[in-house]
Amino acid sequence: MPKKYGFKEKDLVVNYIVDLVLAGELRTDDRINRDAIARAVGVSRLPVQQALDQLECQGMLVSRYHRGVFVSRFDEAVVREQHELHGTLNAIPSARAAASPTPRVLAELDAALRELRTSTEPAGFYVVATGFRRIIVEEYAGPPLQAAISSSRVFMPRGFWGSYVNDHAEFLPSYEAEAAAIHQRDPEAARVACMDRVELQAQVVLAELSRRGVLRPIGSV
């Protein structure tokens, strides 16, 4: 795997392992081969171990004494739970923003929202949407909450959302609703906008994982 400059080696390994799980090449209870991953990514064993430690803390992997590191349970319920967690954490700073919006934050959100409305290309929409969330999180979440939000993105792959063609049509309304709630000083509506968005994201990811054969089709026995 060619290295991506600007990325920490540990992060390259994290992304590689997550991609393997989302592609169905690593499944529940599969053992992680450190040497194979180090060779595939082109790094030493140290960043591999750092990545395994991070993914274990995030619940994606589990260590078994004297046996190694394995993929944790990965099914529809886990994917939904991870998205629900991400939405719940993001809803905290959004509610705070709605309770106490500043003119600067409102102006920055309005500018981001105008850009979102015209960003119909998937990669561009993803970048602007990430910036929209960053405005809120950096202003209204402290370091512990910011770290928790970042950690909760483990099953929300950037590569997928940067190429999802329906991003603009399906997700713009939730950003409109969140911005409106903050302008109207309505914390509950801001929370609902966050949760509605991650629920839709979970449905999209689950449909794609079912299409790939990683998970059983939704509703199947």
C-alpha cells in the first residue's frame, strides 16, 4: 500500500483494518495478523500495535489473553449502535450552540450552509459538511468530548461518504434543520437534527454492507 503523506502511520493502519472489516475481508472473531498488516501497509510493527490498541479502545477489536487480537462482534446492531453513539455525542455541542449562539458562529454556519446548498458533487459536499460540524464542535465541545466524537467515527468511513452520490439530496435537509434550530435557540430541535442525520447514515451504510455481502440483507432471517 503506498503511503499517504500527511497521515500518521498508525492512522494508515487504522484505516486499512477498518476497510478490511467493511469489505468483509475481516469478520467477527477473525484473528488479526500483525505481520501481514505491517507488510500490506508498509510500516513497522509499532504503528500496527498502536492501531490495534486504538481500535480495541473503540470497541472494534478485542484482545484475548495468550491468543491474540480478534475482530469484535460486527453486525447490524453494532453498526446502528455506533451511529447512535456518534449522533448522541454530536448532539451535545449542537444543543449548546442552540442554547447560546454567537453572531460569529451563526455567520460561519450560514456561510457553510450556503456552500452546502451548491456542493452537489459528493467529495465536495463531504468536505463542506465536515467543516459545518467542525464549527460547532470546536466552539462548543471541550477536549474530552471532541476526542469522544472523533473516536465514535470508527465505522463511518470517509472514503464511502466522499463518493456517495445521494449525499446532497438526502442529507442537506438535516443541516438546514440543525442551522435553523441554532438560529431559533431550540436545543431540542438541534439534537433531533443530529439524531435524524445519523439514523439515515446508518440506513445507508447498512444497505451498502448488505449489498457487498458483509452483512445479511436487512430484514432477512
